[in-house]
Amino acid sequence: MKTNLYVLYGGKSVEHDVSLKTACTVMNAIDNSKFELYPIYITRNGIWCTPNKLKHEGIAINDLIAFPSHESEAASIGQVLIHQLSLPGLKVVLPLLHGSYGEDGTVQGLLELLNVPYVGNGVLSSSLTLDKAISKQLLAQGGIHQVQYAVYRYDQWCEDHESLLNQVETKIGYPCYVKPASLGSSIGISRCRDKDELITGISEAFKYDSKVVIEREVIGREIQVAVRGNEKPIASLPGEFIHNHVFFDFESKYMDKSLTMSIPAQISEEITLRIRELAIQAYQMHSCSGLARVDFFLDGENQLYLNEINALPGFTNYSMYPVMWERTDGTKYSELVEKLIDYAITRHAEKQSIQYTR
């Protein structure tokens, strides 16, 4: 009997389009002899709806777009739950929602209430990893080396611009990076070389979040490593993108056709081992399960800095995460998706043994 696979994508997030690319790639890789595919599109306004039945191969992004029959989130979610998720048989949910209202624990909480297995990180790990400010505090408590940073709230910015700017110039210096605390895909991030650019960068970041993280620039390389698994996670060989950009922003990541991957990254065996160990340590500190990508900076003196953890990394054929696994242990894209589904089913089955009454 086929497993009913419900794929959530789109979402009320500035990373909506990134989610569509991920979903399109994943759904084209699904083995239709094993899974019955049920796509669930979430509009930019948060309305849940289902597209027409998809063809078995050659799915395009436009095929994934649907038009809602309800105007409210509650009614649309209710309709999907009644007509889709209530179908009989083994079911698994595959949330491919990047950023807000998808990668932050909100959808995961709903799926926990529905008591259905779902791929990827749980409520706590999703919210922890998306909030860079909280994640950095957790990493600091664990003694993991990071770049010098500061966190500010929007109310602090409104109350005293000058004091905040002076603190950044004194503690962080230039160049520095300003980031929304809870967002990915390099959206809303600015590289600031002076006070005017810092003001502009802070204003830009606050468009996307009520909290910002400001970090000192590290001159060096950005090394990534993929992690997967539940209680006993494993880490891939590290990789890096080869590029000439001073600032690896959204356009550089998604529009630059000249990007090349170096997997494994050209680093020593000692640093490779250390990166893999730190990645697993950070993964477990955040209670991650299923998958995550951990990013590091490596400076000219071979000093490592853990940059951030991404609980739902890019997952297209050209994304670093799946390619790292293929070059580490030969796991093909479609096999990787099935492994992640297996992790979800195993985790859910184990949770059923927990007692909730006395």
C-alpha cells in the first residue's frame, strides 16, 4: 500500500518563491510507486488550498500554484484537514516551507496536534534555529566559537538611534553585517562599511523582523556541512561555494550561474573532522531531528566560527545540502528524500510510546 505524502509549500513568507523551487524539485523526485502525492499550496496571505491533480512527471512550478476557495486561514486549513489529511492509510507530511510560518515551529505545532508524522525538525528545534539571536545564545552557552555579535530590538532602535549606533561602532566595528533575526536566504541582510550604510541596513532588516543581529565581518571562507538523523545524527563532508562576491547575498546565491561547488572543501583533514564534530554538537544542542545544514566561517589563520544552523536548507538539485550527501556516501536525491521520510516515521512511532496519563 502506498504512503500518502502531503507536501506543504509556498507560505506566508518572503521566502515563498524559494519554497516553490524546493517543492518542485522534491515532487519530481518522488517515487510514485511508493507514495501517493497530495500537494498543499499555502498562498502569500496564508490561505491553504490544493492544486489540480499533478501529472506523475515533469511537474513545473506553475503546476503547483492553486487559487483559494476560502478567504480565511481557518476555513482553508479546515477544508484541507477534512478532505486531504483525513484520508485513510499511512500518512506523512513533508513541510517545505522556508522562513516565517513554516520553518519557525508554527506548522510543526499544528502537525503535532494532528498527531501525524512529519519530515524535519520539531517545534522547539525549528523555532530555535530560525531565531539567530536565541540560537547564538545557546551556542555561546555550549562554548562554541562564534563571531562577535550584538542583538537589538525594534523598540531600542526607536528609543535611541544614536546610542545603538555608537554601541555597534564600539563593540563590532566596520565592516559589519546586519540581519533580521528570524529569516533565511540572505533576505534583508546588508554589509555595512560606515555609519550611513549601518543606518540603512538596520532600517532594511527591521522591515522583516522586530529583532536584528549585527555581526563583525570575518575575512575568509564559508564552509557548509549537512547533518541528518534523529538521536544519532551523521555529518557529511564539508563543502563550499566558489565565487568572487564580497557579500554572498540573495542575488548571488540564486541568480549567479557561475557558482561552483567544491565538495569536499579543500581544507585539512583535521579541520574537516572538527567541522563535522561541531556540526553534530550544534545539531544536538538545538534538539534537531531529520535534517539541518550547519554553516561555518574559516579565517586565514584556520580559526573556525560557527555562523548559523539552517533547519530547512535549500533542497533543489543545485543546492549544497543534497549534493554534499551524494558526494559523501553516494546517496542520490530521491534516496535522501526517502531517508528523511523514514526518520519522520521512526520519530513519530517512538513518540507514541510516551505516556500522557497517570
